[in-house]
Amino acid sequence: MKNVRFLVIILSFVVLTGCSSTKLIVERSYTYQLSDVFTQEVIDEASVPEKGMSLFKARLEAQMSQFGLSTSNDANKKIEITFIDYKMRHGAARALGGFMAGTDNISTIVVIKDVKSDETIARLKVTSRNKAAVGTSKGLIEDHADKIVTYIKTGKY
């Protein structure tokens, strides 16, 4: 009987937990210069719900401002962020099913261009995933925006 309880407890932990990760694949790297000022464009090719998109844009803008990368009329760089995949589990499914309920997934292509020449300076793919029962969609969306801005500012991820 003790073994059965132990197995039930272990199985419960497995169901409720999983892993969360963000992966950046840098196709063309970028090095931030103090003179770089950005404008941004977010393109939706993944049918991101309005709430998710507004959370992402708000966090992106806040992080850009915090790091001194704020958009302005005299921008010399442009960031194009294209959503290519967006899947979020409902909160109840996440809580009840854990990793067995699927995975939250956000994938974007980030392109940094020179405003005057429209030349591509950098290109990377950012993928954020959460298999865990813990966490929220909002947290994953905000972490995704954070990773993009951190890469732009530091070149690290």
C-alpha cells in the first residue's frame, strides 16, 4: 500500500510539473551601439489573440523604455517581430492536466534592419515553451518579450 501511495505522489508531481524554456537561434548576430534608436513593428502570422498581442506589445514597449531603446521619430534601426507560432493552453487545462495537457508555445522571427538602407543587420528565431502546470500565459508572453529585448541590448540570451 505504501508503494502505491508513493507512486501516486510521484505521478502527481510528474503531471503537475514540466519545464519552461526559451531558445534563441541566432542566424545573424547583432551588437548594440549607443547611437542605436529603434522603431518596431509586430507582425501576426499566427493568429495571436488580441489579449496576448496587447500583453506582448506592452511588455516590449516597457522593456525597450527601461533599457533606453525606446522608439522615436529619429530611429536609425527597425525591429520587425513576426509571430509564426502561438499556442496557449487554457489555465484550467494547465492546472488539471499539467504537461499531459500539451505545451504553451510562442515562436517569433526577429529581424533588425537599418532604417535608411532597409538592410538586414540581424536575424534570430526566438521560441518560448512551457510544459509545466505552474506559470501563466501572461508570464510566458512577458518572458518572451524580455528575451528579445535582452538580446538586442546585450547580445546575450
